[in-house]
Amino acid sequence: MKKKILVTRSSMPDLEEYIEEIRDLWDSHWLTNMGEKHNVLERELKEYLQIPNISLFSNGHMALELVIQAMGFPEGGEVITTPFTFASTTHAIVRNGLKPIFCDISEDTYTIDASKIEELITDKTCAIVPVHVYGNVCDVEKIEAIALKNNLKVIYDAAHAFGISYKGRGIGSYGDASMFSFHATKVYNTIEGGAICFRDERLGQRLNQLKNFGIEDEEHVLGVGANAKMNEFQAAMGICNLRHIETEILKRKKVYERYLENLNNVPGIILPHHQCDVKPNYAYFPVLIDNKYDINRDIVYNRLAERGIHARKYFYPLTSTYECYATNSSITKTPIALSISKQVLTLPMYADLQLEDVDIICKIIKDGVAQ
Ligand code: T4K
């Protein structure tokens, strides 16, 4: 059978290590609802991520949706965000009764172009939801200054940014809140899972209620909550994976550097941009296939797929072009995002990807470009 290489592959601890971690659940019978492992993981993540406060969730999407709800924005409020992201970011805004206002992105980092935010602010704007897409850090300083000046909240979608620091500070400490995803496909996983890091402790109380049906205590329900708690099996996976995170990131670095060596100076291939002051996590390896050359992104995607290599077009199409948002947005206002979404290909990237496989992937790409 032809070897298949997928865009990513979950990092997992040794089976014995996980079994050891979950063994005591058979004594306690306490499987969810903020159990002991959940609390241990919260403490450990707070330290690792260098953040003041954290609340764990069943997945990243519910974390984002509920932190937006927790902010209590008025119905119909506007949220400035990026269309170059996974469906979750836009859905989390809209499912809160808010309107996404799509801002274009920067050509270098593919994150929201902070110089274009202010022109989109109206008297209905209540928040900015930028995304550290691929683990590229947004212009956090400029965004903070805009938010302060205009009295807006900033909630980062940091789904891709686990373990990243900027200017020596954990990335989750910027803005009013940040959401990390711990999905199986991420640098760090709890099978499914997510977290909100936040500045104001009062937000924590609200988040803890919202993820548990709005329950304050046995006789009081304070709000229209959901169920988005992280269970003990997820937390146990998180505890195990956190022990190995630095090794995993180092292995990813090697893969990342091998791609750079192979694809450097290949005409038509635009490589990820290096960011100063950032400790990266090597979450993704996105390249742009510049359509000035005879080859386009879809041809490269198909050539790789024919050889069992499944790259992905993250993030094509733009969320603003989804049918469900067709009447709610204007893609003509984000020409850079539109152009990048048509050129981008995220190549396989995970800690255990063999360097020889990276060479094979790059050869297919180079041969295609040379034709
Ligand atoms: N915001 C942003 C910017 C995001 O990217 C995401 C999620 C979210 C918010 C929401 O966070 P979560 O609620 O998911 O925590 C995947 C992931 O499901 C999704 O988490 C992720 N972003 C998105 C970028 O990628 P798909 O539909 O592409 O996944 P799928 O099932 O095609 O898997 C991709 C590859 O991953 C597979 O080919 C093989 C590998 N894989 C997958 C699974 C499910 C594994 O190795 N193990 C696995 O268990 O969305």
C-alpha cells in the first residue's frame, strides 16, 4: 500500500503513560465536572503559558463562543475580525448575535492588518477578534492601542498559538482574553479541548458558570449557559502531553527547517515570514504558490495527493464567502485575504514527520514548478 502522509498527525504519549495517568479514575469514579486532573492541568498550563488566569473547555470553539458571550455585548453589535481563518472564528461571533466586519490581512503574516482596523469602527463596534493564524503573532501592540483609544474589547483566537511567546511574554497574556485550541490536530492536544486565558478575574467566574449551564450553586442558575466542560480523560491526555511539549516543538522545528532548506529560492514559492521577538511553535508550514508562474496551487495540491500526500488549503475559502454569510459581508473589501486564500497550501507538518518525507514532498513541488 502506498504510504499516506496527511497534513498532520496527533502527538500522543506512550500508551502506558496515559494508562498510568487515568488509572486512579477507576478508584475515584470522578470523570468530569472540574475534577482533580482538570484542576492539575489548569495549574500546569497557567505556568507553562505564562498567563494570569485560565479556564479549560471541552473544545476551542465553545471556549471562543462562550468568552464572547461572557463579555455581554449588545445584540447586533459589530466585531472586527479576519476572514482568513477556520470556520469557528466567524461562527463564534455570529452565534452570539453579533455581526462580523471583515478586515483585510497583512501580506507578511496573514493576520489582521491592524492599519485597516480603525476605518471599520462604527458606533456599533464592540470588539476586535484577531487570529494568530498558523501561530503568526498579530500586531498586538497596535491592536491594543486601537482598542484602548476606542474602548473596545480584544479577544484573540489563539487556536494555533500554543506555547508561543512574544517579547518574552506568553501570547495568551495579550488582549482581554485569548482562546487556545487543544484539538487532536494542534501542537498540543487534550484529544479535543480548549482554554480561555483572561485578564479580569470576574470574567473567569462568568466563564466557569457559562460552561456549566450557567449554574452558580445547587439552587441558582445565573445565565443561559451551555455545557462545555473538559472531562478527566481529556485532562489526563493534556497532563501527559504537556510533559513532552518542548521535545515535540523541537522536532517540529527540525521539520520546519528542512522545508526551508529545500524550498528556499524556488521561484514561485513564497515561504513563511520570520517574525522578530517571537518564540515560535512551528504549528503549520504554509506556502504561497505565486500564480505569476505557470503552476497554480490546485495543481500542486493534486500532484501531491496523487502521490498520497494530503496537504490542505487552510484557509480557503475565506469565511466571508461562506453561503451562510453571503448577505452579511463584502469580500471585495479584503483583496489581500482573497488573493492569499487562492494561493496558500499548508504542507504536512507534525513532530514525527520524517525528514526524508519532507525531501520527497519538496521534490514533487520543485519538479512541478520546474516543468
Ligand atoms: N479557530 C481556529 C483558527 C481554528 O483553526 C480552530 C480549529 C478553531 C478556532 C476551533 O478549535 P476546536 O474547536 O477545533 O478546538 C481541523 C481541526 O478539526 C480543527 O481543530 C482546526 N482548527 C482546523 C484548522 O483543522 P479539519 O476539518 O481540517 O480536520 P480533519 O479531520 O480533516 O483533520 C486534519 C488532519 O489531522 C487529518 O488529515 C489527520 C489529522 N488528524 C485528525 C484527527 C481528527 C489526526 O492526526 N488525528 C485526529 O484525531 O479541521
